[in-house]
Amino acid sequence: ICISGYPWGDLNNVKDELLKNPAIEMVTWGNTIPTLGMNMTTEWKEDDNRTMAASYTFEPDYLNVYKIGLREGRFFSSSITADREGHNIVINQEAAIELGYDDPLHRTVMVSGKQYTIIGVVDQYMAFPPIFNPIPMLIRYSSPQNHYLIVRVDPNSRAEAHRYITQTLRGFNSEYPIDIQYHQQILDGTK
């Protein structure tokens, strides 16, 4: 399920509440969902760079929710201070190639004028629409608010999960409408 992530305040608190119900399997957030879109930048690598890269911000459980693997290294952890404070970054293989790194772990990359330490390389996955060839990808640790709140639910308990999500989110912001949509519905433009 993908819901607007901004109206609920600190999504760490929302996640804690949602995970109290066994119908909710996992919760995460990010600035996009796979195959939906790209936040493109040339502000990486070096000052006069012209190579576009997709720039994302994801919460530590994003890869688990979408079952995205790692080629090497690790993904973010809320228990690691350097991750939470925004010193580390995860890239894809295309970014490693563009940077000229055979072994990118623990090397650095500049993004928007800041140096980050590379801690992981994600597997190839359908990050953006399939009409695009794979491009360099830069993933940073998300703040506690982001565009999408993403909830993996037990498929056998969908009705219970929907009720609990609605009830929980109303507790965080009773004024904002709750629009529960599944990832594929968003991609298809259906309800």
C-alpha cells in the first residue's frame, strides 16, 4: 500500500503504531516507488559533471519491503549514527562504473556539494519506467517525512489492515483524507 507520507508527521511514530497490528508486515517510506519516476540530478561526481543520475531518499526498510537485493555492502540502519546523520550513501552498479570504482565500498562520492561514503551497491531492479536504460542511482537516508508511506500487508488480512491503517493515520491527522492504494493501482492509474 502506498499513501502520501507528508500529512502524518514523524513517520517513525507512524511506523511504530502500524507495526503493532499483525496484519501489517512491514512499513517504510521514500521519495518514489519502483517504476514510477525519477528525481534526476547532474549535481554529483564532480562540479562540471553532465551525467544524469537518479537521486532517491529511502528509509532503512525500503529494500526489504520491495525485496531489492544488494550486490555488496549493506543498506542503511537506523541504529548506525553515520547513516541517520546523512554521511553514507548507497549506489547502483552504473554509478560505480561511472565513478570508475571497481570496488566502491568505503570510497566517496560528492552529491549536491557534500561528500558521502559509499556503504552498499544495490542489485539491478526496475527503479524507473522500463522505457529507460539503467542509469546511475544515488540513494540517501530519508528524513522522517517523505513523499510515500509504504505498507506491506498480509494478503490474507487486507480488510483488517485497511481498517487499522485508516484508524492509525486518523490518530495522527484527522483532517487529511486517507487514500489507500496499492503500488500497482498507482502505476496503472486505477482505484
